[in-house]
Amino acid sequence: MKTFLASIDVMPHDNLLDPQGKAVSGSMANLGLAEIANVRIGKHITLHVQAKDKKDAEAKVDEACRKLLANLVMEKYSFTVVEG
């Protein structure tokens, strides 16, 4: 078995309201950063996975995202897996 490092980004679907992102967007002007708008807030997750190869590691990470790390009704996810 090899060890792989996965980096996962979980974000709200583009068509859903992001209250936290909206609040941060609204605060940008108060900070003198009016040029920044449409902030979206999500999660970044890193984890190690033991697998026989990269394809197996990717399948395990995808399963973890679908079953636990992302709420597929409200969120989308993407990830990268590297040996390490």
C-alpha cells in the first residue's frame, strides 16, 4: 500500500445563496476593498489515504466526498490526489 495526499475543495452550488459569502462581500467596501465582490465561502480539506495505486486512492476520496464530506444537494466538490 502507498500513501496518497488528497486536497479537497467543497463549495456551495453556484445557483444557491451563500449567506456567509454574501456577508463577507458586503464587508469588503467597509475595508476599502470595494473592487472585491461575489465572494463564495467553502471548505478545504486535506487527508491521507492508503491505497494500492492513485486510481484506487481517487475512488476512495470520491466515496468519502459523496458519503460524508459534501452535502451533494447543496454543495459540489473537486479534489486532487498525489502520492506522498
